[in-house]
Amino acid sequence: MRTCDRRHIRRAWRTTVRSVNRSCVRVRWRAPDDLRQSLTAFGRALRAHRRLAKLAPRFFDEAVIDREAFNRAEKRRWMATWEPALASAYGVEPVIPAPTDDLPPLPPLRTQRAVDYQLAALQLWMKIGRSAMERHQQRHPHAIPSFNHVIRLTELAIDFKKLALGLDSPNPLPEEFTYDYALTNLKRAYGHQTVPPPSTLNQEPSTSVPPSNPNPPPPAWPPPDTKKDIIQVKLVRGPHGLLMYEYPKPASGP
């Protein structure tokens, strides 16, 4: 009994140690999956850009940037309509603002440090993703990507498109400024007088007014009857054997 037990325990122990040693000694080298590494790097770059859009939306959120650029252009257009008139009234030259005068201010220092960190991470992951994609194209120029890789590539392309166009902006957009209503209110308040063409400035307006009739004719009563008379017709059977209408003959003159 002792011999059987010792042999059984000894064999089990030797088998376990031998399998562990073989798994440690054997080296199974596999080439790195460059396509997977590039997809992972691009995904982390997208995450860093989304964090940048939350930290400083006026600098990294495309939707907010486009709206503020539109508001600045609309403000400059509105100022160009009344600044020359004020400058001529006060005898000064109109000041043309530079395009960088109305840019948004920088965020606080703490936010700037977080932005610098995320911006460095964005640049790093984009560089890693590009280099990994280039290695994959060099090592496997004719390889067909798997279905999962195709799905991830499509999702990344859609995310990059939304990021470039500002379609998935998590921040509320600023109010859109339009100054056309202000000009309309001014015209309504002060009146809008049209200037006649230069050819008619020196001409005297015609003062001929048609004379009015002091005694207009009274309205005719009762009003004339403009409706047609009702003509009575008969339903008779014609020579062809079908029903037809028979109109009365007009009265002959004397």
C-alpha cells in the first residue's frame, strides 16, 4: 500500500513540474499585430481630443469654434456699417480692428497645464498610430484585415469625421448673433426715407391735381341684375330615339 501511494504521488508531482518547466522553456514567438496597435493608439488619441474639447471648447471644439467665428464676422460686418459715419461725425479716421483682437482669452493656469498634458498625449498617440500603420503596410502589404479590424477602422473613421466637423460636440453652442433685427428696429423707430435719383433732384414736382366732382352721382338702386335668366328646357325624345333637352326658340323681332 505504501509503495502504491508513493508511486502515485510521485508521478503526479513529476508530471506537474515537468509541464511547468516545459512551458517556461519553450519560446513561442509571434509577430506583433501592428494593425491592432495602430487602432488602439488612434482610439486613445480620440479620447485625448475629447478631453481637450471638454477642457477648452473655445480652442478644440470645432462646433464652438465655427459658431464663435461666425459671430465675430457678423459683429465686424455690423460695426462696418456705422463706424464710418461716427468717424466722419467726430472728424477721426475709422479704426479697422485686427482679426486677432476678438479672439477668446486663455483659460486659467490649471486648465492650461491639463491642456498641455492632453495635447502631448494626443500628439504621441497619433504618432504611434501612424508608425504602427506604416509598419503594418510594409510587413503585410497584401494582408486582408479581419472582420473585427474592419469594424474598428470604420468606427474610427466615423469618429474622426464627427470630430473634424463638430457633430458630437458635448458642449452647448453659444448663441448665434444676427444684427439685422437692430437695423430693422432703427428704421421702424426713425423712419426710412428713400433718396430720389440725381436726375430728378432739380425738377419741380408736378402740381396738377385732377379736379374732384363736388356732386358725385348717387349710386344706382336697385343694383343692376348681372345674373343670367333661368332658361326652362324640356326633356324630349329625339329622332334618334334617345332623350335630349329641347331649348325654347328665341323670339323673332317685328
